[in-house]
Amino acid sequence: MKYVYEVSDYNPAQGVVRIDSILDLNSFEYIQIFHVFEHFSSPREFIEDPVKSLLPGDFLYIEVPVEGHLKKLMQLKIEAQFEL
């Protein structure tokens, strides 16, 4: 079974079940964050709980639309190396 936690009003693809809260699942195999980091003043706080649910071999995909936001993403990566 495939699940998605989607914050937009888009319907998931056929065969995918929308969940109301990320707390409805214990773990994730794949997390995709697509064009939302630029809207947060603290992306680390936004991603902290879901990342704890990833196991070795699972995937985290982050995409930001503007090069200027790469600095935020790189800071998150540096912090994660030492704290997660």
C-alpha cells in the first residue's frame, strides 16, 4: 500500500491513500519536499520529525526553486551531519 501526506488540494494518484497526518505512519521509505523550503524561516524544524522516520537505504528528496535558497539547504546539511 502506498500513502501520501499532501498539503495541497491535489488528489493522489490512483492506488495511493491520502493520510491526514504524518503521525498516521510509523516510518517512511521516501520523503519528497518539493518547492516548500523557501517558505520556512527554519527548514530544519520542518524536516526534523519526518527525517527521524527514515531508515538506512530510504530516500529524502528536496528541491528548491531558487538558487538563493541553496544556502538554507546547505546549512541544514551541515547541521544534520553533526546532530542527526
